[in-house]
Amino acid sequence: MSDGIPTESFPITPRNRVKRLHERGSYDKAAVYAILDAAMLCHVSYAIDGQPYCTPTLFWRDGDRLYWHGSSASRMLRTQKGGVPVCLTVSHLDGLVLARSGFNHSANYRAAMCFGTASIIDDPEEKVRGLADVINRFYPGRAETLRQNTAQEIKATTIIGMTIEDASAKVRSKGVGDDEEDYGFAIWAGVIPVETVIRAEQDCPRILPGKTRPDNVAAYTDGRRLDAALTETHKAYETLK
């Protein structure tokens, strides 16, 4: 937001500028959001006393805010309590690109890199809302059907929030890019598509009689791509807010 006017792109800064193959980069918010909203797992990078760390964790997005949670005993979360700079990344592998030379082998992918200052959510109401959001983001409306969290469970979980200060997306979605003189080389070349696919559910053996799969997991059908399902559930989650 600038002077009350919504901006459609993140600012380009030294830390988010795409330096290699910059033609694949984008700072458009819609492009960044699309990559984030198609994912469930992110990696959060930070430094402690000069030592770099990278932690995988589940996350969710609410506007320009990103959230993730974990055990209160986590070193990452304890360190971030006062607010520290972090880089949160998401990536999707979409294809293996085999060329006629090792130099031109590649991969099709979608990736987003987000920068900001992360801090622990201390407000009790915001924390309780966050514990519901991490469920409703992936299974819209499910949180309201669950047993309520106990005081100990709420205490044992830490919610981290970060406003995206700047971000970039980088995408490769094309075929083999060989040098012109190599196209006559007698070897197979092409793209092997890669997808993460959902499979049929496996009921808990202790489920009570008469309880069937609820509508709030309808997006997760056997054979469907996970990124498509997660994009759908994010849109449904936004309607609940």
C-alpha cells in the first residue's frame, strides 16, 4: 500500500532482485501468491550468531502476511521471538528437462522467495485464531468441528507472523533449450513431467461407526494434483474470513 493506493507488485530491492536468468523472474503479487497458495510446506531461513539455518514447516497466507507454527521449544521460534529477518521460500518441481549436453539440462519449476521480519504472535485472540486458520486454510470449515484446543496445547504451540516486505517469483515452464549446433546430436532429449498426486484416503481404524469423509476435504480426491487442491482450499479459506 502506498499513499492509500494498492500496489500490484512488490518493490524491487537488492535482496529480492532476480540476478540470474532475470527473464524468468516476476515481482507481481499475483504471481507470488499463486506459488505460495499452491503449497503447504515452506522453508524458513535465518541466522543465529552467524550460523545459517533452514527449517521446513507448514505455513499459510493471509493477504501480505505469512504465518507458520511449531513447538514452543523450537530453537527457531525461540530465536525469532524478538523479531528477526527471515527468508521464506516455496518451490514446486514440475518437470525434468534432459538436453543434449550436460550444461543445458534443467528443470521446470515455480519458486517464490519472500523477505520480512518474523515475530511471535503474543496476542491471545490472534493466537487462537491462528490455530484455527492453520486447519481451515487446508480444510475449510474443519476447525469448527474439532475438539477445542486445551490451554496446555495452546501454550505448547507458537504462532509466527511475518509481513512480506519484498518478494519475487521465478518460473521455468518450457522445453529443451539446446544450442542450435547440438540438435543434430544422436541422443534422446525431452521433458519428463513431475506431479505430486493425491491418493485415496485411509480411514483411521478407530473411527466411530457412521462417520464418513466430510465435505471440507472434498478438494483432495484420488488422482488430483496436490497444488490444484491447495489452490482451491485457499480460495475457500478466504471466503471464511
